Amino acid sequence: MESKRKKFFAFIVVLILVGTLSINFTTKSIVFNSFIMHANAGSNENSSWHNSTYLNVTIESKRPRINWYDFQKCENTSFDGRSDIDSQPWGSRRNALTETDNSTWYRFIINISSDQGWDNIEYINVSSWHDDGNDSDNNGLLTGTGGYNRSGNEGGNRNFFLVYDNTSNVTANYTLIYPSNNTEITIGNYSENNVSDPLGISGQTETHNISFVFKPGYQFRYAQGPGESQSWTNDTVTNTNGMPDGTGYNATTSCWESFDNKWSWNFNITAENGGENWKGSQDTDSIDRYKSWVNDEFGIYSYTEIVSATNAEIFGAPGERHSTNGSSWYNANFNSGNSANITVRTRSNGNYTLSVNVSDLKHIAYATGSVPYDPLLMLDNKTIYVRGGNRSTSINFSDGGQSVIYLYGFGSGDGLLSGITNWQSHEVNGTSKYTGESGDDGMSELYPNNYDSSTFNSKNSASHYIEFACAIPAGQIAGKYTTHVYYHLRSQTHD
């Protein structure tokens, strides 16, 4: 009887198993739980199943994982660069032209995950440089011979270097390493927020959004990219549910590579960790697995400004040539030999020219209408001579041909763009340019802010003060003659 019951039970089990073959396994009304058969010690069963446990594989990234980044401009003109960074209105200017006016603040913002905890992040380095039309330099040559701020090429207006130092594991330090005088680049504050990474390791991965704020100065290098009226190549940078994606993203290295616009500012953001779990015997392939980086670009509009100029005063007598120089007769005898030469303060963030023009001078009495016109109440502008800037030879104006005189750069006398034959090179340092850097004629040297003759590092020869001279015709009526002086500063731009 016992044998019949066992056979009947086995028959029922076979029917159930055969019946399952006709069931639609996609039917949502069927709920399958773990199917476990327990055999009795005394039964005649030869197999047993257990499927309530799991195999878990946890994968740690040796590198920091850069999930997202951007270069952004603050749209709030009253922002001080330090307070309430994350509440400001920021707009992306990555792969686009933007302003440089010594008042607009910018930030690099980056989202980074560390699977060994945030204390494993040691440095985040932000370097940026004007590419000079060549994208082969991937990191601004920060190390090695001829590297960062290389002589005759780079300078405070052509590159900068920011560092986030987290090695203390207490409070990170955000520092401007170069330029060091806080003139060409002004550092702001930084913000740091803990956020979640949907794809991170629970209880282990730490993710931060970090903003690095800075402000470029007036002569921050012009970078037109493809041209001011052309479209930039703009690789996408996205992150959906923790998955980074974009044209320049490399999932193998967790790095972004997007150098595809020449004549731009290139930037590199490199995150470096200490390799807490993967040093020594765990890392034997000699590959630096502890750094991830971003390479991308932005552009800068041209900026041109004549900041200041002073009046030129000449004293003399008919039939003689007199000038603003300290050696001229009036200054030597009645002004203690002091020069009346002048300086013009300019700003340009590109290659530039500076020209000067004067029209005929009118006697004050004639200009005010107190006396009728007489040829002797006019000084033709052909009697006026000018030198200064990088022009060491004094030349005069003419009615045809030499209507303007170039002090920086050279060109034909009409002052038209088409007539310019040579541009003065962009200044690598400083936020302004003075005529009179050479300190000639007994006047003190004037260099851009916080620079002297030993550190100026200009691509141009030091300029001279501007000297005006007048070859006064014999028989010229005494009195004061005057006219406006027109200076024209022009930056070289590209469409």
C-alpha cells in the first residue's frame, strides 16, 4: 500500500511538471517564487536545489569618474565672485565666444565620483591656455623644459593655473598658482556640494559638484575660434541617470577629449586620487590609473579701450622748432627741464595698432569768433611732428598720404584697416599698456600693473613717451593755437 501511495505521488508531480509546459510564462498573473524541493532523509531522491542566494560583483573605478562638466558665465552683474555661488544665474559658454571686461565672473563646474570616498581625491588641477592656433598641446605643457609660461610665448594674459588641494582631508584649499599677482586673473571662491551618484557603490562612493570661480582681466587673450560669425564645433556633454555620454567621452578612461576649435582657449581639468585600494602589488601594469581629465575650449571676444591721455603743451617762438621734450627751450629754461611728453594708456586683448591724427590748429581768438579769419591765425597740421610708442623717428602730418601717424604698428597714412601693414603683438602680461615704458626723457618707467622692467616679458620693444613738436613758421602771429588730438586704437580681429 505504501508503494502505491509513492507511485501516486510521483504521478501527480509528473502531471504538474508536464502541465507547466503549456503555460504562457509571460502571463503577468503567474507569480513564480523560488522553487525548492526538500528531500527526506529516508527518501529515494538524488538531487536538491537552492537558489535564494546571489553572486555579487562590485567593480571599483581606480580613477575618479568625471560624470559631467561645463564652463559658465555669471549673468548677475553684481555678483562679487565669492558669496552664494550656486544661487547665481549661470549660462554655459563652452565652445562659444564670451566677454572679458575685468568685471564678469566665470566658473568651471564639474561633477566627480570617487569609489574610494572623497578623502581619496587629492588634487583637482585646472589649467587653461590660448592655443595660438595649435591643439597639439593637451595640457598646457605644465611640466618640463619650455613648459608653463614659456618665455616669449605664454604669460599672465595667455594662461592660468588653478588648484583644488584636498590632501589635508579636512578643508580643501582653492588657490591661483599662476599668474601670481592677482591682476590678469582674479580668483573668486569655490563651492562644493555632496550629491548622489545613481550608479555608485552604496555606502562607499562619494560624489561632489564643485565650482571654481575666477575673473579674467581686460587683456585676457582674444580667441575668436572659427571666427566671430562662424559656428563652433560643440561636443555634447550629458549625464542621464548617472551615465555620462557625449561626443568626446571615453568610457574606458572616464575622460573627455574635445579639442576641435583652433584659435581658442583650451582648458584641462584633471582629477587625481591617492589610489587607496590599488597601490603596490595591486597595480603592476605601470599605467597611471589614478587620474581622469577633461579637455575642452571656450572663446573670448575682442576688447579695445583707450583709458586715458593727457593734453600736450608746446611753447615756442616764430621761425623755430619747439617740442614737449624736457630739452626743448621753454621746458629747459622755465620748467626746470621737466618733460611735457605724454603717455596714453590703452587696453587691447589682441594684436593692435595705435595711430594719432590732428587737424589744422586755430588761434583761440579766431576759434571764438572774436577776430575775422586770417591765414596767419591758422597753423597747418603739416607743421606738427610726432614720435613715441614704438616710433623713434619724428615725422609730420600731410594733407595727402600721411594723415595719421602710427605709434604702435604701421600702415598707410589714411588709417584705414586695409592700409595696416604691421600689428603690434598682444601683450602677454598686465591689464593695460602705457606709452613711455622705456623711461626716456627723465620720466619714470610706466609698466602694466604690478610689473617692472625685469618681469615685463613683452613681445614688443619698450615704448617711448609721445613727443609733439611744432615747426613754427616765421611771422606766425603770437597767441594760443589749438585742435583736438585723435587717437585710434584698433585690435586685430577675424571674421
